[in-house]
Amino acid sequence: MTYPIEILSKHLLDEFQACTQLRYSGKLAIKSSQENYWSFYYRFGRIIWATGGNHPSRRWYRQMIHYCPNVDISKIRIRAVDLALEHWDYQLIIALYRREKLEFKQVETIAHNVIQELLFDLAQYKQPHELIYIRDSQIFLDLPITFTSTDLFIKRAENQLQAWSAAGLMNCYPDLAPIVQQPANLQTLVSPTVFKNFISFVNGQHTLRDLSVLLKQDIIKVTNSHSQFATFNCCT
């Protein structure tokens, strides 16, 4: 089993590989000195879920909007006992699946995308040597919702990062939120429809990942098109 050394640090790859070879079941927590954290949940050596990063709530809602348009999110009631869990997002997905609100394919697709997002964010992290790894086999997710190998997740993350780099975006992060600069000047350069969309969406309240879903466009295209007229800020 081999992992591409270009995508993640050697220590991180060694940890993923060890979990796979040991057929580990439990949580692998990855933390930085800046209090960033990412958690990957294993079932018999395969990653089945992940959480953490900058915007877990945004990520959950974004995935639901994109892949589960049949579900009215406004009617979902989240129990306090679920919110107390780090993997509350998994709990909600599983609850909806068990109530037959979601099909298994929807659940699996969401799991794939959540895992890929967090691997991509780890790949962009600038100080991988600072990361620490903590395994906790007491935290065990009972229902595996993807059977994809860790190798394949790593390979996909590598391809995503290569495409991101080729577009000249290595110093840009998908969780940043663009905001229009000098709207009066922008109005003279684009059509009224384009201007209206910019003002409606590019307001510092939507991350680049959010905009990709809202505008139904590839995130690289969204980032390149908006970088001409916007600055990028952190989004709460």
C-alpha cells in the first residue's frame, strides 16, 4: 500500500496507513497548536466519516442542500443530546436515513464529500509538522456509510489539490468568503444580471464552497471569477 507523499505530510500518511493496516475502528483526532482539529472515524481500517475543520455546520447544511433537495431542512429538529457529540452531523444523517428520509446513496455521497473536504483542508495546512494524532477506540460509529478505501480518498484529494494549484489558487482557501470591492465600479463592467448576483451572494456571508453550491458551479470557476472583483475574508 502506498500513499502519494506530495499530498499530505509523511507523519500523517503514516498514521492513516497504520489505521488501515491495523483494521482500526474508532476515532483518529488530528490537532494543531493553533487549535485546529479534524476527526476521522474508522470502521475496520476504512474511514467512514469525518468532522471538524472550520465550518462543520455550514458543511452539513451545504451537503444537505446539494444532495438532499427532497428534505426540508427547516423542519429538522436537532436534539441537545446529539449536538453534544462531536459527530452530531453523522448522527443527524443516520437519523434521517433510519426514518427513510434519505436513501443510502445520498448518505454515502455526503460521507464521501465530507471526508474529501477535510482531507483537502489538511493538505492545505501550512505547518503539518505541528500536528498531533490521538486515537480513541471508545468512540465507535455503529453504521458504516461508505466502504471506499483510504487509498482512494487520498488519491482524490491529491487530484483536487493539483487542480487547485494549477489554477493558481494555492494561497486561497475554500472556506474564505468573498466580498465585493468597489461595487460602483463593478456595476459599470458587468451586466445588470451579473451585478445583481454578485451583490446578492458575494457579501462576505457565503464561503467559496457555499457559493459553488448556491451558483451550481465548480468551485475553481467560482473562485477565479470572483477573485477579479472581490476580497476574501474569514467567515464565521
